[in-house]
Amino acid sequence: MEVLFVVCVLAALAFMLLPAIPRPKARSRISCINNLKQAGISLSVWAGDHDHKFPWELSRRNDGTAESIGTRATFRHFQVLSNELGTPRILICPKDLEHRAATNFTTDLNNSHISYFLNFDAVMNNPNSVLAGDANLVLNDVPVRSGPLGWRPGEVLSWTDKRHIKAGNILCADLSSQQIIRFTNSFSDPPAMRLGIP
């Protein structure tokens, strides 16, 4: 009778504590969003030291990376943030099984060590401007390749099922983040938003 009582108490405790244990899927999604937020904070700190401009808005002689826009060297825009980021592990989504974290920012960092895209048309004073996000993108149902991407008005971006089950995390210029399934370039005036895909 005592053994049965102890088993019942343990079962009741387990039933109450199980919902409090985070599931691995939720943890990896939160870790991904935290990584994006850290990258956004690093960009914001860097911009605060450089006349409120992102690295890609300044030339190399002003410590920026403008010369790397339109090339496949997306990693250069993250490389200049080495002091602000602290570790290159932040540049990898925990659910990204195709990439591994770089060991340093100098000799090991390249596009194969980055999980996130950058929007070179993001501006700090527009809080709805998408700054970065998961780079396993699909544009109009076609997987996006590494390199520069012109995201034209009306085109739909979504994600493959390789990380967050056909959803992706994005970071806005106001450092808010969210997980969404797809989004459309709704701007009609500018030609195309320029994205850097690692």
C-alpha cells in the first residue's frame, strides 16, 4: 500500500513538472531568435559608433563593407562586427545542420559558417524594415542560392523545411523578432531590396 502511494505521488509530480520542461524544438527556435537579436544589437552598437550607419553603408576606408555588396562575400558584413559579436557561434542557427560555427572571425569565417541573411536596404529609423533572418530562403517557390538577391516588389519569400518547418525567424531594424511563414515585398516605389545570402 505504501509503495502504491509513493508511485502515485511521483506520477502526480511528474505530470505537473513535464509541461515546465522546455521541448527541444522550442529551445532551438528561441536560441535562433536570441542569436538574431544579438546580431541586431551588435549592428546597432556598431552603427552607434559610425554615425548611425550599418557596415554596408560605409566604405572600407571608413571601417565599412560597402564594397562587398553585390558579391558572394556576405560574411564580410558580419566580420566587421567581431568586437561587438564576441563569438562567431552567434551566426549559426541551432537547427542549421548544413553549417557549423566558425572558430574565429579572421581565418575561419566565411559564408559556410553563417545561417542568416542581411537586408542591405534596411534602415535604422524604419522599425518595420527587415534587417536579417534565416537564410534557408525560397523565392517564389524556388530555393535561393548563396550570393546577392534582388527581392522585387510583389515577390514572396518563404523558407525551406530544413530548419523551422517551413517557417523562418526574422529580425527587424527596431530589434524586434518573430517567426513567420512567408512575407511579400510590398514596397512599390524602390526597384528591388538587396539581400545578402550566405
